[in-house]
Amino acid sequence: MMSNVAIKVENLSKVYTIGARREQYPTLRGALTSGFKQFMKLQAFRQIGNNSLKALDDVSFEVKHGDVLGIIGRNGAGKSTLLKLLSHITEPSQGRISLYGRVGSLLEVGTGFHPELTGRDNIYLNGAILGMRRAEIAKKFDEIVDFAEIDKLLDTPVKHYSSGMYVRLAFAVAAHMEPEILLIDEVLAVGDAEFQKKCLGKMGDVAQSGRTVLFVSHNMAAIERICNSAMILNKGKIVEVGNSVDQIIRSYLSNSISSEKPSWDNTGITFDSPYFSPIQLYLSDEQGNIKQSPIKNDDDDVWIRLIGNIERLDPALTIGFAIYAENHEMLFWSYQTDQAESLWPVLKIGTNELKCRLQPHLLNEGTYYVKLVGGLHNRAWIFAPSGNTPSFSFIVSGGLSNSPLWFSRRPGLLAPVLHWSLVTKN
Amino acid sequence: MLTPPNNTFTLPITVYEPSKGWLSLNLREVWNYRELLFFLTWRDIKVRYAQAALGISWAILQPLLTMVIFSVIFGNLAKLPSDGIPYPVFSYVALLPWQLFAGALQRAGTSLVGNANLLTKVYFPRLVIPFSAVLAGLVDFSLGFLVLSGLMLYYQVQLTWTALWLPFFVLLALLTALAVGLWLSALNVQYRDVQHAIPFIVQAWMYASPVAYSAGLVPSGWMRVVYGLNPLAGVIQGFRWALLGAAPPDELMLISVIMVFLLLASGLYYFKRMEKTFADVV
Ligand SMILES: Nc1ncnc2c1ncn2[C@@H]1O[C@H](COP(=O)(O)OP(=O)(O)O)[C@@H](O)[C@H]1O
């Protein structure tokens, strides 16, 4: 009976101390000068203090061998925390996890890649980091190179790779691990459509071969395609779990239509980038006042405003946003450098406030997500359009057209009002 | 291609629970991850030599130039006694283990924070990180050692069987760096100002070690006992004895060895105690 279970999670909780990370690191000097006693008190306070956060709250579930479980939930729901606990990166605060089989986890594409090392070196290094034996990597080496399509650049440092090649290589290494239990966090969000298809195919293979897969994604289409069960997490608790994947997805999507403010405000998170560190991302009018969601389709005063801090100027900085539909399919993305160079906003060291007008009659009625994307052109992502970059959602409703014949939602992601005329020949 | 997992009855079972009670060192697990240890060390070395155009020559020049400066200032101007050995060899023999130690300590001290992305994204025994930081210095050391051989030929220093003790003193230097590195790296995860203190610690430590001068200058009695609390005093004394036939190790060495073990035991304890919070805090 037990042999059928691959993962068993009982009453699992994880408590984080807020502020222990990111906001402000405590200094040893501070700890010493505020006196040893204070210090001890602080330590005690830290363990039980009320500025703690339950990222996972008494979660229990079981996954059977060969199941492919999709985990969905909003940002901050606890998805990554769950995978981190399962892969032993961090320790549970309470509860118990039993794993029956070897676990491999892919929480980030290209962990440990070093830009100065060649593709070949990085394959070995990354493989070792993911827990593969050297012999195992050597055996799979050709397959990996094949999958990544980088044979010509195998001995070039990866810093010269395009970002597409970089992700392909990174995914290729990870995809060739052969653990019985595979944990994957939102890796499909990076890379182009072609790459995503390839990855999905590979993950499909993994699933077919009877391995157990836990798969976190915002991509509902991918979840629907490869998972045979799904789980919704919200605020650290399981909301729904079961085998009717499409029904669970539908229930998630309908609940996630939010009446929240269409904005993302930095609440003390530091991003490790001197090139751009976001402070606020929101939907505004031209003056910068926050817009009420829902907005009307014909509203011609809708702007996306992005405020961020720049410590180091880099001419290759491209920063902007991506817009996703309700099913998390990307519609497009836009950077501040999209027009002719003479029209680019001139960024400066310090706080920059960028705005970008969203034209009316573009989006259909529905919920849309705006997500920060950006990077150093052709060099590196700072905010890859993957899991956890700042984002907000807003709703478009009404104002489709002045036409008496078009007043309700039509299918499709976009709803432009196009211009029609009769061709007259003379 | 992909093969189905083997018989589920034989699958290993792992259980994760909040840890409590006494810590176990679990060095066996570190051993299981030796390939990772190897690759991380290899990465550090490769990157260092690939990045600096001077790469290898830098590893050779650094101790050599320091030796020249020392010889001019301490040997020629200050005329520090050098146990009857030509001052250049006398100081170079000490600079080698010193730089091995200082480099290892600096790298190990910042190693956890420097590898934050690894700590938060994959599991492996965290000890691997400072271990590899310490080991990465051995290549520089070997290169420096080649130069030393040249110097010894030039000054016609006779090697004796005592040279066989050398690996022991190298180990002692590495263990000292590891012990202090464990403390500093774990502290640095909690308190980010620690890394700014490391260069200062290293500098002060050098003056407290008989690099430019002879350990014989320290009067015997309690002064010498205190002096021996610095394990590097023992290491350098050992190097000079093993290679140059200077004064043999005395009580100073014994104190140094005991000190290394105390430091190492406490460093390992502190590291293991803080280990489970690294990924959350770093
Ligand atoms: N290391 C950490 N320290 C403090 N809080 C954290 C840490 N990691 C995650 N959190 C918090 O825990 C909650 C769950 O985060 P996460 O598991 O990343 O969610 P998800 O992956 O679903 O977006 C969030 O509120 C997040 O801010």
C-alpha cells in the first residue's frame, strides 16, 4: 500500500521571519553595540516574534507514483516554499515530509551557471550542482548538447550566448536528470514559444515514463496538457486538490478575477540589480493617479507607470512590461527602447518614473496581467518574464465600441475596432 | 532515453522534519557530494585564471613581490634577524603558507553569501561551500612552491628529511583557515558587515604571525604561550624548520595544534547550528 505513494506531506508548516531577509540585514556591529542582553532578546524575539509569516500553513497531501501534479496559485501563495521544503533546501517549521525515491529539483533554470565558463564546463558544473554524477553527465552529454542545439558554441564562454541559447542549455541539463521524483518551478516562462514547446515535450516524456512530477506554473495551458492532477494554493493553504484538472483550473481562474488595486508597490523587497530596482508599477491616468479597475475599453487615458531606482546606468537596459491574458498566455511585451533611438526616454541615476500609454480599443473584455520585464539587451535578464517579477492585474469591461451591433464580449484576446471602408473604383 | 523508475519497493525513503536535539556533523554526506566539491573548487580556480589576464603570473608574482619589499624593508633597512638564513628565502618560506591561509580565509568568509543563488535553489550539504573555497587556494600555493624551489637552489639550501613534515603544516594552515572561515561565513549570512571586517582581520593577523620576523623574537614564558594561540605561528615555524632547518617546533606548535582543533570544533558547531536558516536568510 505504501509503495504506491511517492510523496507524503503531513501537517506541513513553514514560518518565515519577515525582515530577516531582504529589507535590511542586521549588522554585527548593531548587535554588539545594542548590548549582549538586547541581542539575546532579539534572538528570542526573532523566533517567536509576531512579525513572522506563515508561508505554508498546515498542509497535508499525498502524491502517487507516476502522478503529475500541477500546483497553481497567486504570487505569494506558497508554491515555491512548498517545492523548497520538498527539495530540502529549507527546513519545515512543523510537520513531516516523506519521499519515496530520489528527488531532483529544478527551481531555477541555470543555477550555478558561470558566464566565464564554456558551455561544456557549465554542463558538468550545473549537472554536479543538480546532483548528477560525473559519469552520468558524461553519458548524457551528447543528448544534452543535442537538445540545447549549441554544438557549435560548446567551447565558447556562455556569456557570449544569446539569452535563448542560455536557457535552452540550462534546461537541457536539468531535463536529463533521472530522479524518480521531479520538482519543477515555473521554468517554462522563460524562453520563446519554440523552446517552451520543446520543454513541454520533454516534460511530457518524463511524465510518460512513470516518474512523479510536481510542476508549478502560471501557464494554465501547460498544466492542462501535462498534469493529471492539480492543486490550488492560497495564502499557504490548499484550497482545492484533485484529478479533475480542467475543473480546478476553471475554479482558480474565476476566483482570481480580482477587485484589487491595479498596482504593485514595493514593500521592502530589494532586487539585486543596480541597473533597475522597481519601486512601483501601476495603472494610472496621465497625471499619475491610480486608475480604478475595471477600466472601459474605450478609455483613452490609461497608462502603465513604472517607477524604479537606477544605481548604475547601462545603455543596454531594456525595461518594460508584458501583458498576459487571463489564462496567462502572453499577449505582447513592450520596452522603453521600442521606438527609434532618438525617442527613447533618457534614464538617469536615481529614481526614474516611466509611463507608457495603453491605447484604447486594444484589449478585449476580461482580466489582464501586467508584469515587469527587463534586462540588459542580449546579455542578461533582470526581470525574466517568469514566476515572480512584480505584477498586477486589471479588468477591462464595457466600452467595446460605439456600434449598435457590437456591445457584448466576443471571443478572442483582443478587441480592436478596425476601420472599414468601401473600395470605389472609377 | 528515459527509463521507468525501478521497482518502487526498493526506493529510498527520505523524511524531512524540523531538526531538534543534538546536531550531527554528517561528514559522510559531504563525502557523498565530493564531486560537487570538486566541481565548485575547479570552477573557482578556472574562473580566477580565466579572468585575470595575468592569471598564473599573478599567483607567482604576488608572493615574490611581497618578498622583495620585505627583504628591502625588514631585511636590509631594519635588519631583522633571520635565524642565519638569507632573508629573501626566510620571508618567502613564510609568505607561502601565509598567503595560502589569507586567501583561503578571505574566500571562505564570503563564500556563503557569494553563493546565495546556489543556497536558495538547490540542496547540498552547506559545508561543501566553505570547503571548496579553502581548497581553491592550493593551485596558487603549488605555483608559489615552484618559485620556492628555485630560490632554494639559488641560495643553496639543503633539503633534509624534515621536509616530509610539510604536508602536515599545509594541512594545519588550511584547517585554521577553514575553522575561522566557518565562523565568518556563517556570521556573514546573518550580519552583512562581517565581510567588511575580513580584510582588517587578515591584516592584523599577519602582524601577529612571524611572516616578516622570526618566531624566535618572542620571549619564552607566558608571552610565547599567548603567541602560540595563533596557529599560524606554529605553521610558519614549522615551514621554516621543515624546509630551511630553522629552530625546530617547540611548545608553541603544541599550543597551535590544540588551538586549531578548538577553533575547528567551535566553527563546525556554529556553522551546523546556523545552517538550516541559511537558505531563508541569505
Ligand atoms: N526567505 C524568505 N524570507 C521571508 N519570507 C519569505 C521568504 N521566502 C518566501 N517568503 C514569503 O513567503 C510567502 C510565500 O512565498 P512563495 O512560496 O515564494 O510563494 P509563490 O511561490 O506561491 O509565489 C510570500 O509571502 C513570501 O514573501
